[in-house]
Amino acid sequence: MAYSEKVMDHLANPRNVGELPDADGIGEVGNAKCGDIMKMYIKVNDGVITDVTFKTFGCGAAFATSSMATELIKGKTIEDALKLTNQAVMEALDGLPPVKVHCSVLAEQAIKAAVADYYTRQGIDPTPLVGKISDCDHEEGHCSCSL
Ligand code: FES
């Protein structure tokens, strides 16, 4: 299994790692199968994500996709951030090994969870805006999260 140069770069020089003490929204998702956890912190101003950081207890692929995802949504509107798919993050990283594709879902879902938390704090029901947040995109028995 080989990671692309971009993935290796994000592993060596991760962007936006850590906590945001004054975050407006915090999302936490976990991958039930491998036990990995992702936490995303967002700062929102006028509907724009002005700052974003992450913390993860996950594998290298989860780490690199989170790092890239924070770069891709920083400065974007909430609406645009919600449109970011794990597919787009993987493309920005020049791909991931097939067994690691599911790991990138953690970053996508963590963004949704952070936005949902932001809406909830604003007194807005996030469900119709954010949709379902899932921890793992694999059906029971088809998950390779432990790889
Ligand atoms: Fe658990 Fe990648 S996120 S193995």
C-alpha cells in the first residue's frame, strides 16, 4: 500500500491541527469498526468558516484527509463546506489506496457534525440542512476499517 506524495506531505506537515478554544461548532465522529475518532472545530462568521482545526485518533489516511479537508473548507461558506465530499478530498490528495477510502469519510462526516453543532447552538434544527451523519459508510460485514 503506497500513499501519494500529497498524502505524505500532509502527514509530515499537517495543517490546522489542534483545538479551537472559542469554536462555534465542534463535531465528533467515530469509526465504530476500527475505533478511530475524529474531532473537527469550526469558527463561523457571517456564514463563512473563518477557521477550522481537527484532532484525530485515526490512521494516516484519516489524518491526511482531515488535514486536506480543513484547507479546502477554510474561508468557504457553510453551504460550500457541506458539499465537500470525501471523493473530492481524495482527489485533492491524488488518491488513497482502496482499503483506505473509508477512512476519508471520517473527515467529511466530522465537518457535517461540526456544522450541525453550530446550527444547534444557533437554535436551528440541523437535520434538514446537514442531513444524516454516519460514522462509517460500509454496511455491516463489508467494512475494512481495521486494515
Ligand atoms: Fe480507522 Fe483509517 S480511520 S483505519
